[in-house]
Amino acid sequence: MASPQEKQPAVAVPVAPPVDGLQAGLQYLSVVDQLLVHQQIECAELLSGCEFQNKYLMKNTMGQVVYYATEDSEFCDRQCCGPSRPFLMHINDGSGAEVFTLRRPLKCMWTCCYCCLQEITVEASGIMLGIVRQRHTAFPFSPLKLEICDPQGQVQLVLKAPCCPCACCADVPFPYFSVD
């Protein structure tokens, strides 16, 4: 099976200027204001009904692929736990070098109590860069809110999902807000 890098034609992505203390693959994030994340759908997944490891293309606003994301998870977790499953997501640049990883532990989906809220740690070269935490809302069916935290757990930004977070063949914006 071809890797995501082999499926896409090579595109010259702008190179970000060096930023002190930031590894090369992360520097590009300092110059973009938006990334579009597109899931690659597997035909076998559609036909079989089994959940496969997800793959994503991360593009800039000009449609250039800047990162590739691949899920690493267990078959039983995908089938039994569905969207609550634990996983490790590898984010690679166009050369195949790993830029950062997302690590999510197993937690149930019930948002009625604080112990079940989802959380993902963001790591690069074994160093934790931050945490993305689901924020508790007063009503169970309220739109999803995510806190973007620094490595010490201090909230830096809040993402708000739209009321209907799915759109057929359209982008779904997740606006962000400062904590003030």
C-alpha cells in the first residue's frame, strides 16, 4: 500500500524563516493562520464497516499539503471504542520526518462528569508542547469546546465547535478565542 506521501504530487511549500528554539518542522506553523485537515477515506473501510486507522492531509489555504497525519491504534480499540479510542497520531512533513505527535488515552464518551472529558497531549521529540482538553459544558448537547493549554496546563486559547460539526464536502470552521 502506498504511503500518503506517495499518493500526492510533490508541492513546493513555502519555507518559514528559522525561529529560535523551534524545530524545523514546527517553524511553518509560525507563519500560517489556518490549516485545513482532510481525512483520507479508505474504500475498504466503507465497504467492510470496520474502522481503519485514519489518515489525514493537512493543507495550507492554497491547497498545498504541508503535513501528513497517520493514526496508530489497535484494531480492537477502533472497533469497540469507536471515536473514544486511544491513539497516537504521527504528524510528518513532506520529507517523512516526524514533526510532532498527538497522544490520546482511553476515556469514555460520557461528558456528564469531569472524569470522562477527552484530552490529547502534543509532543515533539519527546517533549510535551501542550495539551488539548475538552471543556465541561453545562448542557450535555452543547457545542464542543476545547482548551488549548501550555505544558503547565494553563489555558492559552479556546476552540468552539459549530452546533453541527459536520458538513458534506465543505470546510467546518472551528473559531478560536483568547481566554480573556
